[in-house]
Amino acid sequence: MDFDDDRLGRARVRDTAELDAYYDELAGLDAGALWTVANKIEPWYPRPESVPTHWPYAKLRPLVTKALDLVSGDDAGRRVVALYNPERRDLAAAVGLLYTGLQIMGPGESMTAHRHQAAALRFVLEGTGAWTIVDGQKLSVGPRDFAITPNWTWHEHGNEADDGPVIWQDGLDIPLVNALDAPFYEVHPDIYQKQEGVVNSSLLVYGAGQLRPVGDPWHKNHSPLLAYPWEPTYEALLKAAKATDGSPYDGVIMEYANPVTGGSVMPTMSAHMQLLRAGEATLAHRQVGSKIYTVAKGSGSSVVAGKRFQWTEGDIFCVPSWAWHEHANASRSEDACLFSFNDFPVMRSLGFFREECYTDNDGHQEVAA
Ligand code: GTQ
């Protein structure tokens, strides 16, 4: 492809004194000449402002822990260290229009209930006592478990362990909701919800994979299954690895699915867990949409737009839209697992999704020194 702007079909007007005076006149009327910005606002392909960024857990964890003593849960609302893309601080985005942060709750602590237009998901990094109540349903979650808080559902969180803090990662579509001028927020009228039914009831009803409850009236646009525990997830990847080679770009990868539709867990965000076998190195590809990865297990490296990130458990890194990326498990004996979430459902439902594989250099990117 030729991405030259100095050609017929693109804007190529040269500045003159007469035009400059004309542009000033238009500016005075809150207007402007499209041809001065056309190539910028309609680029040939995605040019995200977000840059590939790596947040090492070993460096963040001490600062996340420090917040336990610095602010109370009640005053903070949620005690979270948000991760900002250096180019998207103003939007509180980690990449594209996705937000992420590390939330910490001390032993015995609980947070107040609220709901908002933004959808949320959680990936637990440490601690045994994490719980959340989503629209009355209490979920108990442990390390490497994935849970969802669909948009406008009441939710509150806590840590019922007495031996240590819970740290989990929050993922939300806050910047997307704000970009669309669509945010709403409510504090629960009773401040706390009442638990209805048994703990993890959605898991008991919908957690059996291919078995669906007959006569189920579920009609909402998100998954009825609210928690996806680590053990069956990991087991599913190990079993699939026995039968398939997986993807050359992702290793063995599974999407956390809405068991009713087979689609993404929520309409704006999807999540995956992928297994990189010992010594496995994938080829590079790119997609329209932003991704945030969390290292669930093992250590290795990823190259994102020519930048290499060395990662280990708990690290978070992002892949901006249309950026080439590839992953490698550094270990010759242990597998590695990457959790990730993305805004692909938005791209798909709007007809924006594209995917391309890298063909130069045997499918691997040149890495900047
Ligand atoms: O749990 O609802 O990290 O609303 C940021 C905003 C978590 C939440 C965050 C939120 C939440």
C-alpha cells in the first residue's frame, strides 16, 4: 500500500497568505476548512495515541500496598491505583478507551455498593478472601479467577480473609462510556446490598460448560455466568493443548464465553486466557481494538510495535489498536498463561474489526534496541 498524502484523492492544498486569512475568518465563526485536517482525521489506518506500555507488578505492588494505610475504603470509594497510558492520562485510559487499575482491600474490609454505566471486570492477582456482590449475587473469587460486573449492575466488594490483602485488577470501559457522553452513576440507596441466594449461584447453574438449563428465560445482553474460576480455565487450555496446536499468533487461547450465546461476556469487552507452552514463541499479528494483558502464570516476553517487554507473574502490559504483537514463553520447562481483555466486541458490532498477520522476517518483528 502507498500511504503518500501528496496525491490525487488526498488533501494536498499548500498554504498561501490568502488562504491563511481565509482560515482565520472561518475560525472566527467556529468553522474550518476540512482539507487542512482531512488527512489527520481520516488516516489511512489506525494511529492510536496510546503507546505500548508495561507495568511491572514488582514495582507497583509496594505502592498499591501503601494505599492501605493512606486512605480508608469508605473515603476512597474504591482503593485503586489506576494505570495510565503516558499519552492517555487525561482520559484515565490504560490503552485506547479501556481503563485498568489495581484494587486492594485489607482483611475484613468491604466497600460500599454502587452502579454505573461503565461495565467492569476483575482478574484476581492475590489473596484468598475476595468477594463481590453483583445484583444481589455473592461471588467468592480467588487468585487467577475472572469475574464480571456488567454495566448498571449494583456491586460492592470485600475481603473476608483475615490473613492478608486482596489485590485484583479492575478493567472497565470508562473512557469509552465517557467518549460517548453516556456516563451515569448511582450510590446504592441502602449503601450495602442484601445477598440473595447461595454464593456463586451463577456458577452452580451455568458453570457446566456445554450443559444449559432448559427453559431458561435469560435475555440480558451479558453473560449470566458472573465468575470464571481459574482451575477449569487452565484445565480447558491443557486439554485443548493435547488435541490442537492452537493459534500461531496466540498459542492455545480461549475466550471467556457467555454460555447462552457463545459470544463475549459483555457487549463492550471480551476476555481471554491463553497458554504458551514451554519454549513457545508466537508469530506477530495485529487487530483493530485495544488489549490489556496480565501475566497469570510464568514468565516470558512480548514484542509490541517493535518494543520488547520482559514479563513475569502479575505484570500488566497493553497493545494499542493495530499494533503488531507477538509473545514468547521464556521457560523451556514451564508453561505460561496470559489473561487479557479487549474492546473487540465494540469493534465487531460496529463492523470495525480487522486482523492481519505479519509476513516480513519470518513473521517476527524487528525489535528496537
Ligand atoms: O469497582 O466499580 O477501578 O467504578 C474504577 C472505577 C473500579 C468499580 C475501578 C470503578 C470500579
